[in-house]
Amino acid sequence: MNKVKMLTGHEVPLDGDLLYMLESLYREVSLKRELKASFDDMMNEIVNVVDGMDEESRKQYLVESIFLNTVTYENERLSAYMKKLASDSGDGNTPKPAKPE
């Protein structure tokens, strides 16, 4: 199995597990810098990881990333819609009174 070495030296297996990759980035960049990592710190590590992948791994992780982002986007849209429905009906438990005709 292919692996990619992060700038910290941590090796990540390239097995298509996007969540493990995200966890590794969080642990190796954010936590090791005590949550004070900059945008550039994270981008440098992401570029390093992508540069260490072969073309097939890049494609696999891109597909996984687009899928995860699509699900996240759908969930955020649904959440916003549900909040709107709840606010339109008052407290979310009782329907709004009917308007007089």
C-alpha cells in the first residue's frame, strides 16, 4: 500500500480513507500547533500530501472529497430549510394562527 509522508514525518496510508486523512491533517497540523495553525500551515501540508500522491490516489481522494462536500452541503441546506420552517411556525411546535379573511 502506498503511503504519503507529512511534513511532521507522520505517514498516512493512501487507502482512500478521506476521514483518516482529515483526522491526520487535524492532528499533525492543528493539534501539534496547539490550535494556532495558520491557513498557510494547513495549505502547505495539504499541498505536500497531494504532491506525494500518485495520479490514481489523487483521483480517488478528489472523488471522496467531492462526495463528502456534497453531503455536507445538502445537510447545511436542509438544516437552513428546517430552521426556516420552524421560525415560520413560531416556536416550531405550534402552527401559526390563521390570518382572518
